Amino acid sequence: MAQHETRRISDLDELKAFTHPLRLKLYRALLVAGTATASQLADQVDEAVSLISYHLRKLAALGLIEEAEPQSGDGRERWWQVVSQHLSVMSQDPDDPPETTAARTALTRVAYRVQGELYERYLDEQLAWPAEWRGATFNSEYLTTLTSEELRLLGQEIDAVVERWWAHGRAAQEAGDTEAREHVALQFFGFPFRA
């Protein structure tokens, strides 16, 4: 079963593994599904099963995903799950080697594009969602002035609020309260800029 603690991705090979957009999409799909086979994931991302299997093995070799208990009686199926529910790629060390910083930046750019694709898909499909879902969505940008410490604390507060709602949704699902529940993506960025 996936751990709830945040796993910091700082190893160069782990960072490079996630710079491939398909691997990031597969990780997200596994996170949402809980467990899945390569065939199920291939259907979700519209790619060949052999390609999905290759990328799953790469993620497993790095310890980012692992085999899960079989969910069916078909012994030929290989089930997968994520190792950790939360990943962080933010550096804790300003003295990281340049290649690690470059890989982290590349991964962050890929993640940003994948997140943007997910939001754009919602925009394209929004009229297919019921009015109550369209009315509940939000997209906000706030421009303010903070110190680096204040920004760090704000990020921690946001994490705590999201964590509380994540636990609420998880508990409701485990209790069988699944009616009217949908997967929800929350995307936040906090960074300095100069006007």
C-alpha cells in the first residue's frame, strides 16, 4: 500500500525518470486508480501496452512504483501501485550539483505542462460537466509581496488545508460515500517575480 508521507525526489536518476511526460502521466494515473495493470493504464493514456510496461518497469526499478496485490484471478496480469502518495521535487540544498538542478528544472517544466494539459482538457470538456461542478471550479492568481520565509509558511498552510481535505475525501471513500464524488486536481504555484 502506498505511503502517505511525502517522498522527496532528489536523486538524479529519479528526477530524470520523471522528465518523461508519459511516466509522469502514468504515475498520476496510478495515484488516482490506486492499483492498475499496464493494459488499464494504456487505455487511459492511449498508448501501446508494451510501451506502458516498459515505462512502468523503469519507474519500479527506481522504487517509485511497486507491484500490488493482484485484483483479479488472472495470474498473467501484473498490478502496480505508487510507493508514496506525495512527491516533492523542491530542493532543500542550495548547493545541489548543476546537473541535479537542471534535471529538477526539466522535471518541473514537464510537470507544469502535464498539469496544464489536464486543466485545458477540463476547459474543453467543461460544458459536459453538470452546472454544480462548473460553478464549483476555480482558477485564481494572487499577486502580493512576501519575504522568502513568509512564502515558505504560506506554502505550509496551503499544504495543511489540502491535506485536511485529502484526508476527508479519502475517509469518505473508504466509508463507501462515493456518490457525487469526482477526482479533483488542485494546482498551486508560489514563486517570486520582478515586474
